[in-house]
Amino acid sequence: MSIQLIIQNGDRLMEPAVEDGIVWETSRKGSPGKLTFSVVKDQALQFEEGNAVRFKKDGQNVFFGFVFIKKRSKKEGLINVTAYDQLRYLKNKDTYVYTNKTASEFIKMVANDFRMNIGTIEDTGFKIASRVEDNKTLFDMFQNALDLTMNSTKKMYILYDNNGKLTLRNLEKMKLDLLLDEETGENFDYTSSIDSNTYNKIKLSYENEKKGKREIYIAQDSKNMNKWGVLQHFETIQEGTNGKAKADALLALYNRKTRSLKMDKAFGNSYVRGGNMLVVRLDLDDIKVMNYMIVENVKHTFNENEHFMDLQLIGGEFNA
């Protein structure tokens, strides 16, 4: 395995001596890609915040971003560096009002305003009639548009930086021909719980001022109430809400265990990033998994002779 890290300061390209343990992290949404590494201080190495960083493994582009943090220590003789990809600029806040735009059109409009490099932005199709985004981060604005699109089309899109190009792809196109099982990972951490976001009784309340009374809507699962005790979710609803339909929908959503799955030190693959879909095959005692799962977060660690990754996986009954 060969790795190459290049820092560009103006017209000068530098390939510094890098300590073992380069770490690259990405998430499915809401966070920029992050590269952390340590370089040996010497007189020839002159770089600063904002300089471009490119990281390659075996000739394959893995990361392109910019230096945001430099941490120095006289004792260690090292500079610890944190670089982020282009999505770091989506932490900027602004206000936008837009009408009759798809999420992809809105993303391209805002990205152009902030002088971002744009790659493949897939057409999301669904037109958002009108939207006011006041004092929000660009991350939140984009995610709101993508959530509205998913609610209407049932299609999920992944926004990420592809080596310096802002990219939006349908989740179905993020599948990788890669299997994760007990042989490909050193360990897994599986948690099942009824301690949070599990409810077997839904109670909704509506203050009907016209009739002068309170209307109550209840949906419950007596079988699971006997097993787990009463786990109740309560909320008030507004006029025009179909109380029975909402109670039934919430019960269908929350009347189950919550499950989380992490895999540690799986064999590294540089194509894996937050938002990819991988085939997972595991026997987890009370449930067997054999299907595609979404990579919620992944942390790649590159050493001289090894590359492994830690992943958090979601999908089906599994959440973050």
C-alpha cells in the first residue's frame, strides 16, 4: 500500500513526512469530510490555513480539501493538521427565499453564490412550491429541501464532496459491491433497546374549541405493553390533523426496539464513504441481517502497511 499526501501553498507543492495514522472521516449528512494527520516540522515545510490538501492511496484520489487547523507542540516536533473538504463551507449561515425550484436547482444556485466547485448534481425532479430559510446553515437549507423531496418522491439523495466537486446522487446509485460480515471486521457493536424512541402507546390530544371539549386519539399494542410495560408518547395536535391516522402512523413507526450497529476495524476500502450502501451479513443473536445497509458514518485509518475502517450502519430496524 502506498499513500501520498500533498499540500499546496500558492504555486508550491509539498509532500511532507507524515506520521502513521492518517484518518479520513465522512458522514451521510450534516458534516464535511475530515482528514487529520501529523507532519514533521522542518524549515522547508511552509504552509498555512486555507492551503489545499490532496490525499491519495495507491494512486487513487481519496480526499481533497483545505487546512483549517494547525496544532504545534515543541516537545513532539510535529504539526497536527485538520483539513476539511468543500462541505465545510456549508456551515455558513444565510437567508434564502425561493419558489418553484427543485432541491438540485436550489443547491446549484446557493453553491454558485458561495463560489463552490460543482460536479454531478442529479435532477431531483420534485418542485418545491415556496420556501423561506431564515438564518440557517447551508447544510440545514439543503437538507430541508432534500427531506421535502424524499417525503414527496420517497427517494433519498446523498450530498457529498467528490475530490473537490460538490456532488448529489440518488441513494440507489451509491451501492457498492462490497460485503461486510464477521470475517471482514475485527469486531462489531450491536445494541438493541426499548429505552428511547420506542413507544407501544400513542396518545394525541386536540383542544376542540368549537365543541368546547378535548378530543383524545389513542393507538396501542397490548401485546408489547404486556412485554415491555406501557411506553407512551403524548403530543397535542393542531386543527385539521387526522388524529386517528397520525396515531396509527406513529405507532407503526415507534412500536419496536431501536437497534444500532457499528463495525470496527473492517478491511479498508477507499471507495466507502458516508451515504454508500453495502451488503451486510451478520447473525446478531435476536436478528439476522442479510441486506444492503447505509453507511451513516465511516472513519478510515491509514497506517504504513494497513488500512481499516470503523463504520456505523443504518437501515431497516437499525438507526443511528
